Amino acid sequence: MMRTNRKIAVTLAATVLVGTAGAGFAQASSTTGTSAAPSACRPANHTAKITDAPSSAGHRHYRVTLTAARGYEPCELAGSPTDVRFSDHGSDSGVTAGRYGEQGNVVTFGPGHPVHFDIQVPNHGRGTAADEASFTLRAPGGQIPGTSFAEGTLTVAAGTLVGPVQRGA
């Protein structure tokens, strides 16, 4: 119940911020600019799920897939999410993530156009369990106001990095 209340509060705050977005924040506008439908990039208008991904030398990987239902307008995302934090049953893990990879690529996100990003965790044996990630998406013009949440089982550690948003599920 606490997680639901927090998501409602974040959604309300994001709605207020969208109307007053200032420097450093991008409007979560549509790719066409002509629709009255809400943007898929706004946190309340998409879902995100964390799943295991193939490991690489020295790292565990997890994929965060974002999807939007019909009725939302496609939008553009760029680079890696920011302000990435992890929690387990509502308790902050104390681990934050940096970013890696090309940050300038732009992808279209919306109904029928899922996107994903990678969470890369050093495999040094000292991990912390988590069941949720929170993050702020970025548009080509800056951060999109509000916090998105992804659920799924993962282990994080100091040195965790997040890759840029890419096309596909």
C-alpha cells in the first residue's frame, strides 16, 4: 500500500511539474506535436519491468523494458535514465547507478514501440537484493519531470551502471 501511495504522490507531483517545467526539464511532448493524447514518456503513462539479461565478463546484466498502452502519444527519449535508485520491499538499498554508453541517441517510445535499457552490475560477490528501481527518463531537451518505477528481482552493488535507452523490448 505504501508503494501505491508513493506512486500516486509522484504522479501528482509530475503533473504539477509538467505545467511548470523550467530549465533542465524537457516537456514530455509528442513526436507529432498535434495530438491531445497524453505523452507515453510521463511516468504515469507507462509500465516498466526488470528481467535477467545475459551476463558478460565480470558483470551481471538486467534489462528494464518500458511499454505504453494504446491511447498515449509516442514521444522521444535520449540517453540513460538519471537519478537511478534501487529498493527492496520499500527500503532503499543505498546503491545509486552511474551511466555508460552513447548519450545522444534518440529513440521513439510509445504504443507498439517499447524501449529498454541495461543495468550493469559488477560481479564481485557483494550484492544487495532489490525488487524495484526508480529513475528519471531523459528527452533530447533534458529530464522528463517525475519518477518512473520498474519492478523485478535483481542484485545491485557499488559500481552499478545504466546504459542508454534503446529500441525494442
